[in-house]
Amino acid sequence: MHAGTPNGAATYAETSSASPSAGIRTYWTVVLRRKWVIALGCIATLAAAVGVISLHKPVYASEARILVAPLAGDFTSGSGSQGVANEIEVLRSSVVQDRVRTDLGLDQSVPGVSAYQVGTTSVISVRVLSGDARTARILADAYVSAFRSVKREQNVQSLVDSIPEFQNRIDLLQVRVNELDAQLLALPADDKDPGRRTLLAQRDALVSEQGGYRDRINQIQLNASLYTPAVRSIRPASQPSTPIEPAPRKTASVALVVGLMLGIGAAFLLDFLDDSVRSPEQYERASGGVPVLAVVPLRDSPDGRPISLTKPTDTAVEAYRGLRTNLQFLGLDRRCQLIQVTSALPGEGKTTVASNLAVVLAQAGNRVVLVDADLRRPRVHEVFGLDGSKGVVDALLGESLHLLVQRIDVPGGGDLGALPAGKAPSNHSELLGGARMRAMLAALTEAFDVVVLDSAPVLPVADSVVLSGAVDALVVVAQAGRTSERQVREVMGTLGRVNAPVVGTVLNRFDAKQAGSYGYGYGYGYGYGYGYYGGYGTTAAPAEAKGRRRHKGAGKSADATT
């Protein structure tokens, strides 16, 4: 991963070239890591859906079905599907809607109707929506009735509209008949006259044709009076028992799916932009190659004291033993008597790491003293339940160092003392970097095998940078998922500029599941459970195991050496 590249970007880039199973595992890890973001997305959309449902008035739907079969002489319909489509348009028209309003005696407008052809049949579904179930049923039936009435009127009107045409033809024929009558009057009343016989034949033909047209008019009038539209109700509307809107289950299901999609999208976006340190490899790359000496799993002490005192067989304690072993092996090549523990920012667990490291060092047979060199926000006395009124500051002011060190009982034996910070001074950096501080540390190294110093964070104040010049080894603690790569680089740059003796780092509160890692820590099976050993890039844990086997049966294990 390049400097400045977000953690997520590198993760996804590496996943693209990995096996499909590794890619799926990485994506699943992101989901687990950002599960609260996904849950928040689902909760937000569900809450919005509940709000919409509560504000939405109920809507009921009632449906009736009619069969339309246009008859011969029906001038308002077509044939086949086109005929059904024409009927649907008539049903949806404002003419039918106005007729419904008139039939029901309403002053206001009525809801519109939706109609559609059922399959390829001549059946039409008539559907009406209303805020009242009974009203929806009444309106659906009213639309069917109004449609029938409008259809009858339209067809009767079509028939009646054809009568003037026939009457016009009768009138034209009558004019011709009148002309023939005038010509007959001018001829002698002799029926044997050829001319008269011809005119009479023409007149009879015209009168007969007039009679045919009059018969047509009479038939049309009869048809109009007896006409019934070919619209038959095959399923009357029924009164609905439940509303179609709002639909709580459907709305909630859709909201849940939408929320899940939004939550997953937000989770992957946040993970892509997140550059927090989550794995030992990432931590080592961000620190410029400084080895990770221990990976401490996500564990909390039941009573607030160091977990190495309350639960000595916990996996986290195995991680601290691994840190102890790594520091002891570093001590083979360099002096590691004064060990400073710091972090980038407050709250990353430096005091927890320093306290547990002091305990496991004492359990290995060393004379250990834990010094609270964080004069701004001291916590060592709180962790061990000690009197914090006097300590480092008082020793620097001339009080007896021997009287200020408080002894701590370690189960299973061990010589452990603690020197609280004491009263908060105003000149923190000057006290930590002065000659008196160096003299006090020299006195402590004379009285104890190992001195562990819990110091202030590096980025907010300069206390730890000043103190680093007086120690033998410095360990930087980072909290997995919280400390960013940028902060790690800043810490290492600040310590590097003063040539601080940084020997390694500790990744604290590591969650293997959220990090998507399955290869950290291998249980030895000696009652310690699943051990998380540090020494990334080293052979620290195997070396400790070899030391135990080599000294099996001896009075003291290899861990007792400094």
C-alpha cells in the first residue's frame, strides 16, 4: 500500500487479484466491520416507511367485470380487440364519469375509473379507488350502470341520426311524384293512353320507393325503442375488507431492501475512505518497516485492573507474554532496561499495554517498576487502585524515591512496584527532560531489573519526545481500527527526527473477524487457548516455545532472564 492510500482502496485492489473466496471473505469482513452503518440504513428507511404508512390515508379498491359483445348495427364499437379498446375508452370518458355523478346525485366530482381488458377476452375489468370501502363498491357498480346507459344513448342516437337522411330521400321522391301528378293532370283521362300509362308506372315506382324508406324509418324507431346495449355484468363489485394502500408488509419489505442496499453502499464507501490501521502488515507498512512486536486481541478486563492479573490464562495475556519475549530477545543485542511505552493519541491503550507488560515481566521473575511518566493525564494509579497523590513529581522535587514506589501483589509471585505521577506540574516537558529525571531513572535502574514508563501521546504534546532520549527502548501502541496511517507516519517521523530508540510497535484491541484475518495467533495447546503472538516478521513466539522446552524441569523458565 502506498503512503496516503486509503485502507479500503488497497484492500479492494489486493482483493481483485486474489482468489474468489478471498474476495468474498474480504467483502464479508467489510459488512461485519460496518454492520452498524448497514443497520442504521435499514432502520432509517424503515422509520421513513413507518412515517409514510402512518400519514397515508387508507385506499380501498373495488372491481367489477363486464362482458362486451358488440351486436350488428352497433355503430359505436369496432370488432375484436379494437372493439374492446374502444369500449374501454368510452368507459374512461368524462361523459360516463358525469353520468355517474348525476346518477348518484352528487355535487362534487367522483373518482376516476381504471379499466383494462382481461387477457384476450371481451371482458373488461372496472376498478375504482376510494378512501371508503363501501363507496368504492358503489362507485364501481355505478360506473357499470352509467356505461350501459351511455352506450344505449350513443347507439340510439346513432340510429335516430340516420332518420333525417331517409326522410330527405322521401321528400326528394315526393317532389318527383308531385311533378308526375302535374303532368298527369294535363293529359286526357284515358287510361289506355300510352303516355299516361308510362307516367302512372313511374309514379307508382316512386311511391313504392317512398314506402320502403318509411318502413326503414319505422324499423329504426322500433329498434331505438327496444335497443339494449350488449354489455353484461358478469361479476358485480364487492366491498373490500382491507385497503390496498398503505400496504405495511410490502412497504416495509421494499424499505428494508432499499435500506440494506443504501447501508451496504455506505459501508463500502466508508471502508474505502477509511485509512485506519487494521492489520499488523498495514501497521508495519505505515511505520516504515518497524516490526510489530505484539498483536493484542480485543479483550476487556472484568474489574478494570490489568487482565494479566485478573485472567492470567486469557489470550490477551499470551499476547503480552509474546511482547515480553520479543523485548527480552532484543535485549540480547542491546540494553532494554528502560522501556518507554507511548502512542499517537490518547485512548489507544498505552497505559493498558504498559501495565500488563510490567505484570508479565514481574511474573517472569524480574524486579519491575512501572513509572507513570504521563504527567498530564496519569492513569497508572487508577488501573492498580493506588494512592496517586504522590509520585514522579514529588521524587523530582527531592522526596525519597524509595518511599514513593508502591508495591503491587502479583499472583504466582513477582516483584512489581509502581510509581504514580503525583501532582500535575505546570512545566511537564522541562521536568521530563531535565537532569533530575535522568537521575531518578538511573536510581530506578539500580534498584530494578526493568523500568517500564507509561508516557504521554506523541502528537498532542512533546513530553514523550523529550523523554525518549533517556530510555533504552521505545514501543509505540496503536489501536486497531482507530489509529490512522497518517497518524502512524507522523509519530514515526517525529520520533525519527530525535533518533528515538523505537524498537517495535504494538497493535492493540485487534479484532481478527473485523480485520478479515485468520492467520494471527496459534494456540500451543498448553492451557492458554488461542494465543495472539506478535513478532510480525520475527520468530519471537517460536523462540519462546523453544525456551520453554529447553528449560523443561528447570527451576526457572527462560522467561526469567532480562
